[in-house]
Amino acid sequence: MFTTHVVRQRIILVILGLVLLAGGGWGLASVWWGLPAGNDFGQAEIGNSLPIDQQYLVPLGLAIGIAGMVLSLAVLITAIPRRPAAHKFRYESRTEGVSEIETSVIAKAAETAAQTQPEIVDANVQIGGSATEPVLYARFTLRADAPANRGIELVNDRVIPDLEMVLGAPFASKHVSFSFQKPEKQDSQKAVLI
Amino acid sequence: MNRFWHVRSARTLTLAISFAILLAASMILALSCILRLVDGRWPGIAEQGIDALLGLRFNDNLAVIAMAVLAVLGLVLMLSALVPGRRQSILLTSDEPSARSEQAISCRGISTLVGHEVERTDSVTRARVKTSPALVHVRVQTPAHSVQRVQDNAQARVQAVIDGLPLQRAPKVKVSVQRRGGN
């Protein structure tokens, strides 16, 4: 159950693509069509337009290198797919004082409870958000040889309401995905007619 | 509501490769500058690169090829970012964005379900299923001579499975049968 920031990834790629396209395109346009007008750009030596002999070349190169490293590392780290983080929910009661619950413990209990149902083969549950506005991320794998509707109804009518009851608050948002798994043994009663 | 499951494919691999190359280039540049500061001269590879650049004109073949490669690379990156990826799930009827409830079924899960059902059909020895939000394509292998009958049976079964799922938009079903084995 991993997620990445799709929009951010695409925006970064667009910016990088635009920079490369603009650089390469401008260079080609300058060589082939003499842009900007009046400059004989094509005949110019590349070395003349670079600050090769300038004193600031090394500090500038070092700064660009370090900035490039920091930027690249930042982008690579943020691109790593992540699981929604588990939280510690804090409850305050006049009679029972303050109590804390790890959402990962509730999620694990919900997974175990769901897997005891014959329709559900596997469950992967994560609870985020806050104690008053919990958020559910869950993937349930249902048996392919059981009616699909029954498994989906079971999750929606039993598993999720039970979780909300344990948390003491309805989920502010729910993100549920279903999948299926084949039974280990196939039906041996079918006929192969040639 | 921000969706978690029903999202278009990310561009993690393209981004990772691009920025790994940028990281390597930045490290080489920074290292070369540090060595220049320490030793007072450029390291061998950097010196060769600077010498090559000094003698190069903008309309030399090497420079033109490098600029063309840059432009093409930029275009490829932009296209990969702008072309929308395919979603790998189908929304269920119980999905309600207004109630902040996202419910989806994975295309891989539908393939498993359909494959299991088709392989239970008489005379079917093997079924391979590929599912997208628009199409469920089933390739069936059978030793039977009456290919049309197997195709009709498989088509009916797959359609029944898809109709039985509470999908917001059911994909079309396409069954192709290949005769293999038998006499």
C-alpha cells in the first residue's frame, strides 16, 4: 500500500524537460537559422562563451555542483513511494482521563478480524488522520470462488463500521480497494470435450 | 477528495533516472572543482573535457549532436509528464466522492476473477486475461474442435462475471480462442 505524489512528479519532469528543450532548441536554432539575428553564432567557439579563465569559475562550478546535488537528492527522496503513516490517537475523557491508541495496533486487529471471514483472503489496513477525523486506507483481497458482491458488502457493512466503532468516530474519508485471489485448487469437475 | 487508489500512473522511474544522472553530473562537477581548489589544477578527465570544449565551435557536428540530444531528451521528458497514464482500477458504485468514500476494484483483481471463471469453463485448458478500465481481453486455449462454442461459453461467463460486479462503468469484453492440443 504505497503512494507517490503523481502531480508533483509530473510538474518536476515538465520543468526539467522544458529546460533541456529550451537549451537544446535555442542552440540548434542559433546554429541553423542564425538566431538571435545578426550574430554569427555558429562560427563562435564554445570556449569563448564560457568563463574558463575567470577566477570565479571554480567557486561557481562548486556552487552549481552542490546545488545540483542537493536538488537531485531532494527530488529523489521525495519520489520514493511511501505508506500512509500510522498515528497515535489521543483520547480525553472526564471519567477515564487521557488514553492513547496506536492506529497500527487497531489496523492489525482489523486485518486479523477481516481474514477470519471466509470471503476475505487478505487485508491490508492503515489508519491515518486524527482521533476526531480518522482516515482509512485499506486493500482487501477476496476469494475469486466466492461471490464478489458478498465480500464487498461484508467489508462495507461489517468491517468498516466495526473499525469506526473501535475508533469512536466515523472515518472522515475512506480509501478502499478490492482485489481477488484464485483458490489454490481448481475445480476438477469441468469436462474437456474434444 | 484526493484519491489514493484510483489514480493515474506515476512517473517515478523516469524521474529517478533523470535525477540520478543529474546527481552524478553534479557530483563530478563539485568533485572536479574541489580537486582544482586543493591541487591547483583540474583532474585529468575535466582537463580533457575543457580542452575539447575550447576547440569546439557551435556548428561542429559534435556540438550540434549534443544540442539535438538535449532537445530530444527534453521533449521526451515533457511528453512523459504530460501524457496521462492509465488508471489501474475501476470505480465501484459504492464510490461516493461527496461522502469522501473511495471504493475501487483493481484491474489485476478483475483479471484474476475472470481468469478463474473462464478456466472453470468446459473445454478450456488455459485462459490469459488482460484488463483495462475500458476492456477485458480474454485469450482462451482449448483442444476442442468446436471453437465457436467454447468462445460463446467463455464470452457468456465473462460477461456474467463483469455484470455481477458493482462497477460504475463496466468494461467491454473480448474473448479470443486459440485451438491447441487435441486431435
